[in-house]
Amino acid sequence: MKKTQQKNSKDETTPWMKWAYVGIAVIVAVAMVGSYLAPMFGSSQKAQAGDVAQVGYTIRNGDGRPLVTTNPDLLSSEYAKGNMVFLTSNLEMLVGGQASSEDVAPVPILYPETNGTVGFGLLGFETNAIAAALVGMQPGETKTIKLDYGTDDLDINLSAEEANGIDLNFTQMGVGDLFLREFMISSGIPVGGENNMTPTLRFWEVADKTDDSMLVTCRYSSAEITLNAISG
């Protein structure tokens, strides 16, 4: 009798336990899938005007070449091609914030090492475009924006003498060539040794050239921005 009761007890409980294990497994699986799909279907926080944003970015010229970035991997790949690129830390800015277009923000350059003596000159035109594009973005989202400089073309015409005077080889330089110069918002490229502002560097490009002069510009085409984090 005792044996029969024990056998019946085991036979009655085993199917129930099997279904219990299956039920637990399904619950765990659903929970795991839900955690993966939550960012895709959930209502993630969106950046609103006035939030403080941490922003990764890459600024490119009209040919798509990166000039300044927060991406170390991109930096390495460009240096392998022989292209110079500035590496900076992330930007911290107000979402939707607007500065004067004449402002120049000296962003510290991490590589090449400058010992803090000079920064990359991010113009008000560019910071305003980035800040405006952040509105409505979610953390982790990336978008590419066009940079608009309004009626300020940021072009400067240099004579052959002026170009050679700031260590540019007028004879050898051609359209599309890039070079680095300090940027002074009040006078463009300093050709006479002006030294009344904190220096910031920008990449300049030869936009046009004649026999005795060349047109140079420091306008850029686009910025790829990634919203890394936001705080109210």
C-alpha cells in the first residue's frame, strides 16, 4: 500500500511540475525579450529646449572628409590615410540654445596634443545648428545636419604676397587644398601678426585661385551629431 501511494503521488505531481517549469521559462523569456524591445517601442526621454546635452560630433567639409571629431576610431582611420583630424571631447550645450553668430567657442583639442595653448574654433553658426537639431532627439540617436552660415560666406581673398606672408606656398597650393590657421572673428586670417584674442584653429580650404590671388574659406558642409546623454 505504501509503495502504491508513493508511486501515485509522484505520477500526479510530475506533470504539474513540468508545466510549472515551462511557465517560468516562458515568463523569463518574455521578460528578456521585453527588456531588449523596450528601447525600440518604449517612450524614451526626448531632449527638450533648456536641457543640458552631452553631444558627440563629427564635422566634415564639402568632400565628406572629417575635420574634427569625438570618435577615436574615425581619427585612427583618417590618420592611416594620411589625413589630419582634430580629436576633441564631447560638447556640453543647452538644447535649443542660441548664441551670437559671431561667438567662437575654443573647444579643447585632445589630439594632436596642444597642451591647452589653442583650441578648435567652433563658430556660433555651428553651435546654433547643433543645439537646434538636438530638440526631440533621444539618447543614443544620431543625425546628420547641414551647416548654414547665412549671409556670412567666411571667404577671404589673399594675394600671392599675403599667402606667402603667412607661410602658405602660393605656387604649390591648389583648389581643394586644406591648411590650418588661427581664426580671429574680427579680422579673419591674421596676416599682420594681430594677437589680441585667444587663438583658435580652423581648417581652411582653397576655394578658388587665379594667377595672383586665391580665395580661401573656413565654411564646413555638415555635422554628424549623437546625443549621448541629457539632463534637465
